[in-house]
Amino acid sequence: ETMLKMARYAYERTGLKKLCMAGGVALNSVANGRILRETPFEDVYIQPAAGDSGGALGAALYVYHVLLGKPRKFVMEHAYWGQAYSPQETQSAIEATGRSFQRIEDPECRAQMMVDDMLAGKVIGLFQDRFEWGPRALGNRSILADPRRAEMKNIVNARIKFREPFRPFAPVILEERANEFYAGTGDPARNFPLRYMLMVCPTRDGCGDQIQAVTHEGGTGRVQTVRRETNQLYYRAIELFDQATGVPVLLNTSFNLRGEPIVTTPANALNTFGNSDIDTLYVNDFVVRK
């Protein structure tokens, strides 16, 4: 209620239609959704590392624009700015565990394998390319599962995340399909907080029953939208899942165990894979099964 009051006051003072939020309070996804739905602002932008860590980006941009006088041209279209690991580093990490593996270089084949696993009731770990900047796992360091299965929420909480059964998971949906399943998303192509899983939206009537594992009590979801050009493998897996089920949504949660940070390196991913009931690990071009 305080955030809504402040946002309305800012609008009254400025008359501007665009709101930019920062600081850890901007990670309050419920409040962010209400600000877009219940205030006159038409656009809300939140840098995905809105807490203290985002100060590093702000400092870099301050030096670039203010101290060096460079023109503004950078638009943060995605959050994949972290460290990436080569095929050689990945293979070495797998071999160090003694596990068998396949190398599948064709991303279309990997996407289909991911969907086949999830349709079979398996939980998969997805580790690819650069890790996400900020506290949310957005498809490069994620645990994924079939959202249609109500029991999947308990399975992932109890056997993989080792946390309380009420803890929710995020629905990840194709950007162009977001309005079909969720209300209050505005124009998803312009609604940047949705890309960064920073906004809770009401589930449309009838849709919650289709995706029970990612629908909160009361009928909402902390939505992440995905566009093809920023994460092709992730997008294609959701697209293929939609073709098989009619549901363009997956269950997404961060690739970590309770009390641990999100995995960064292939060795981190393999350790979490080994210490949980994740069925299959997709780590860059490699597939590791138990």
C-alpha cells in the first residue's frame, strides 16, 4: 500500500507515464504487478539486479555517461551477462565426476530431449551460456518441469529444493502468449519486468487448472516471459512443449538447493545434480543422466 501511494504521488507530481524503480524493494513482485495495474503508469522498468549488486552496473554507466560523456545507447534487453564456460571446461567437469554423458550439439535435438523428459514426468536441470544478472533464474541456470502436474510442486520442493511444501514456482511462458494465461501484463513486449520474473499477475479464469504447479493460492503467478531472440533453446523447449500439450508454459525455479546460491560453474551444476533428485542435467552441449 505504501509503494502504491508513493507511485501515485510520483505520477501526480510529474505527469509522466513511465516509472523506473530500483533498490531491493523493487524485487517485490506482488507490489510491482499492482503498481502497473492500479496506477496511471503505462510502463514500469526495473533493472533485474535491483538490489545492492545492481550498484555495480549503475557505477559503470555513471562513469561511461557522466564522467566520460558518452551518448546513451545501451538498452538492457536481457539479463544474461554472467560468466560462460567452454565445451572443454564443461566436459572436463563431467569427466571429473566419473559420470557418463552424451554430447548433443544440435540445439533442436536438445530441446526435444528436454521436452520428452518433462512429458515423462522428469525434472531437469538446464545450464547454458552466461548466467543471469540478478537474483532470478531465467533459463540459463534453471530447474524445469511439467507445470500441468499438481504433484510436481511437492516433488520439486521435497526432493530437489529441500524446502517447505508451500513455496511456489514460477511459470515461464512464451512472450506472445502471456496475455492468454495472465491478466494485467500490459503489452508483454514492452513490459520488461516480466522478462526478469519481477511481476506477479492474476491467472485468467480457467487457466490456473491447466498449470496447477505454478499457480499460487488465490490464482496468481510470478511470470517470466521469453522471447526467441534472447534465449533460443529455452524458447524452443517451451514452444515444443506447447505443441505437445497445448500449454506454452513450463515450471521454472532456480538451479540450487535450499540455502545455497544459484549454480555458476559446470562443477556447481554437477554437484547440485548429484545431491538432489534432478533426473537429467542439460549442461551446455552435454546431457548427463542418472
